[in-house]
Amino acid sequence: MQNDDKDPQGNGGGGNAWMKNMLVVFAIVGALFLFVSLFNNGMGDSRASQTIPYSEFLSKVDDGSVKEVTIADNVITGKYAGDQGFRTISPNDNELVDRLQRKSIKFSVKPEEQGSIWVALLLQALPFLLILGIAFFVMRQMQKNAGSGAMGFGKSRAKLLTEKHGRVTFDDVAGIEEAREELEEIVEFLKDPSRFARLGGKIPKGALLVGSPGTGKTLLARAIAGEAGVPFFTISGSDFVEMFVGVGASRVRDMFEQAKKNAPCIVFIDEIDAVGRHRGAGLGNGNDEREQTLNQLLVEMDGFEANEGIIIIAATNRPDVLDPALLRPGRFDRQVVVPRPDIEGRVKILEVHMKKVPTAPDVDTRTIARGTPGFSGADLANLVNEAALLAARKAKRLVAMLEFEEAKDKVYMGAARKSMVMTEEEKKSTAYHEAGHAIVSLVVPGCDPLHKVTIIPRGRALGVTWNLPERDVLTQTMKSMKGKLALCFGGRIAEQLIYGHDELNTGAANDIQQATNLARAMVMEYGMSEKLGWLRYRDNQDEVFLGHSVARAQNMSEETARLIDSEVRRLIEEAEATARKVLTDNLDSLHRVTEALLEFETLTGEETKRLMNGEDIGRDLAPRAPQLRPATGSSIPKSKRPGGGAWGNPAPQGA
């Protein structure tokens, strides 16, 4: 879609306006040339002659230096003997003629020119006429370009969209079926109002699209414009607000006046929270301009005057800050939630974006959708684009599943840090850490299926273990949460078993943070502690209070705070014990997975399962000679203890 070159009424005239503007410009330039030429003609003689005092002229006459003289009223011009011109003003000297005759100087009398007074008046008035003409031209231009002109502060900046190019329809909207159905009904009402009117139904006055950034609110609005076939005005909430009080209200009035002339029509206001915030929230220090704009918007949407045939569609990702008067029925009759897509929605969105990308046969959209929970439509579009760029960089003709996996890793954690130099010992430590996570996730019940494990550094992570759910998880059981707790400690326990207690490093900081947050939420929010019962001990806030800070912040007793700490510690210790038992029982598998990671750097979940079962993964695994050294405090036999001691910082497990 693009801006229309027609006026709001749809009449043509862009070419005629351009021709008129060009004619005005040519007229001004011609007037300037005329003024310069007249000025040159009037002053030509004065520039060619030297102006001298009258006394000097008489002296020249007396000494015979003057050759000829022309007298025109009181202006005397002439030439010296050397043909040099001069000019002077005569004070009505009656003896001048006698003096010229005595000296035998040739002289003539020039009659007064008729019309010279008009030329003089024109020369004097022309500059003022030019200034008035330029001012008139500028004022007309400012009136036409009301949104950008100096005098167009109060004019609406809403743009009228057409369907010439880039038309979007509901077929281009995927993954948000419920929101699309809500808005399809508005389009049907515009196309056939009698179908609803015969049952007493009235057209909704407004629909508010609510959703996170990138979920497709603006795309839905463009689809409505493409499907409805009626005039569609679009404007941003920030376009109303200016530094001058009253400008925003004037723009609102002008926008609705334009909409009335084109009714039935749709007006789309993007980011309406910029102008529709709750009034009085600033405790008397609010922005008067914004509040006046909001008041005018409320009156125009549902005031004494009915705006029949005008549908307001607005979008925001902050519905909590909007004024209640703006949200009531009669202004926004419908609040359409545009959520992040579920796995089925992500599959459809990926299929829409992949239509423009040549994909290889091995590309599985469901697998990609499984690995992108929480992604919005914009995130998925970016993922497909990154995959296409990676394939183009490799000079490939098709985008394969490998490029989509790399693009997903890049979007999640950043580009691979290929320039990062890691020693053999650091890579081995990271490999044992990630292998511990992978084995625990395959053995402990409740963990999501293992998708991939890698020791390629990305972002701040030296290695990553991916666990992808089969479907979007809406609720979690205590069994699954305990499995995630054990998974968090798989890396730290693996390093401790191999290198001993004294060689522990800081690489498990992120794992410990995740486990602590999850265990505290189980105790304080989800009622998963028998000693504390089904009570909530934490408000909805991001801060995590520890120890006695909980008692002070939540007005709970010191005994309750200590009990919370003991229950959290119990869950953590149980998870540590589970992870330790799993890795001790599967120590040979831990070594095999580690060696494979050191060789190939990335293993799929299926390959990891085969290694645990002692099977061939289908790739040649070169034997490595282990460098063994004893580890202080380790319970593993000396023959199975490879050397090393470096930290690996895995990213959050799962998606």
C-alpha cells in the first residue's frame, strides 16, 4: 500500500496542482528578470557617466575641457574633450546657456520624457509586489501540505491508503485465527451491512488490538484495509502530540472531519498508548496537551454527534496504561487479543514466510516450530530471513535444515564465536559439562526431549544443551519441574565427578540461578511444599528476596522465612542427588558423549541416545588418547579420570 496522490475525496488533480505550482514559479522568475532589466535601463546612463559637482562642471566649461553638453530639465550630461562622459545636476542656472555659447561648446536640450514617472513608480513598487507574490505562494503551499506546513499544525497527519501496491489480505495472516475471525466480521459488516442490520445488529464503533510487539497487530490492520474495499486512514498516536497545547485536539477534529467525508471508512491508530494514557496518573503534573488530545478523541468517538460509518481500530502493547473511558463499549466495543502463536500457529507462519524462500526437502517446519516457543510472527520472519542469508553466504541454491538450525541458534544466543581461542582442556571441561546436562535430560523423567547438544561458543555461552517440548506447555507438573531442577545440576555434577571438588569453576552460575528461581517459585508461588501448604508467599514482582529479606518484604514471620529457605534447600539437594546418581550409573556414557562432542562439536538428540546405548552414530569417531591425572576427592577410578579444568557456561536449558 502507498499514499494516494489524490485528495481525500478521491478526485484526481495531482498533475494539475504540479502545473500550477510550476507556472507560479515561472511568473516569479520572470518578474525578477523584468525588475533587473528595468533597473539596468534606468541606471545604465548613470553607470556609464561620472557624476561630478556643478561647480566642477562650470570650471571645466571655463577651461575648455567640455566638448558637448545635453540639458534635460535639471540633469546635465555631456562629454569631455577625451570623450569621457560626465553627469551633474543643474540648480536652474539661467546664465549657463550664455556661458556655453561664449566657449563655443556644442549643447542641446532634451525634452522631458513622458511616462518616466510610471517607470519610477514601477521600479519602486516592484520589490513589494514580488514579496507579496512570494508570500502568497508560500501560504498556498502550506495550506495544501497541511501536515508539514508551518500553518498546518492543527491539520491531521492521517494517511489515506490505497490498494495499488503491496495489498495484504487475510490469507497473508496466519497463526492468530481467533483475532482474524473477530476482524473478518467487521469487514463483512462493511461489505454487507443489511445482513446484520435486519437482526438489529449495529456495526462496532471500534476494535482495540492488544498483543506483544511483533505479534501481527499492524499486519491485521493492513489486511482489513486490503479486504474491506473502503477508505483506510492510518496514523500513529505520537502524530497527535505536539509541544503546543491544543494542536493534538485540533488534529483529532480534522481527522474525523476527513473520515466523515469518506464514510464508511476505517481509521487505524497505531500505538494509541502514546495519547490514550490514564489521565491524572502524573498527580497534577501530567501533560496537558496529551490529556486535551485524549479528551477530544473521546468526544469524537462517542459524543453528542454520531460518527456513523467510521470504525476506529487501534493497536497497543500496553493496555494496562490506557484510560478506562477509552476502553468502554461505545468507543472500543471489542478488545481483540493478538497472542504469541502456539506451535500450530508457528507452523502456519513459517509456511507463509517460506513461500518466498527456496527450501530443501529436509526442512521440517514442525521441528523448527517446536524449537521456537515464545517466538512472535516478527521473530519467525527474522528467523527465515537469517536462514536465507546464511544459505546465500554459503553459495547454496536451497535453504536446508542446517541453515535454519544455525539461524535459530543465532537468533537465540548470537553468532558463533569462531574467533574465540579455547585450549584443549577448556573444550574438554565444557564438553563434560554439556554431556552431563544431556545424559540427565535423557534419563530423568519429566525432562523435555533432547534436541541438540553443542560446545560451539555463542554469545556468553561456551556450550548449549537444547531440550525442546513436543508441544507448547501451558501448565507444568511437580514431576516435570523436579526433572528440570535435576537437569540444571547435570553439568556441575559431571565436572565434580571427573575433576573433583577442588576443581569446581564458575561455569555453573547460570544453572544455579535457574534452579534457585525455579525452586523458590515452587515453594512460594505454586504451593508445592507440604510444610508450607497452598499459600502464596510472594507478590507479582521480579525481585527475588532471600532469607530474612523475605520476612521484611512480605510481612511474614521469621519462622516462615526460615521454613521457606529450608524447603528451597531441600528441593535443590534432592535435585543434586538425582543428577549425581544418574551420572554415576552412566559414567561410561558420559565419557562417550564427551569424546563425541570433542570430535564433532555438535550432536543431535538421537545421536546422543545411540552413544548412551553403545551404538554407532553413523559418523567416524576418531579415537582420542585420554590424558589422565588423579583428581582430589574424586570417587572415580584413576583409569577413567581425564585431565583438565576449565569452566563452561551453558545457556538456559530448553527453549
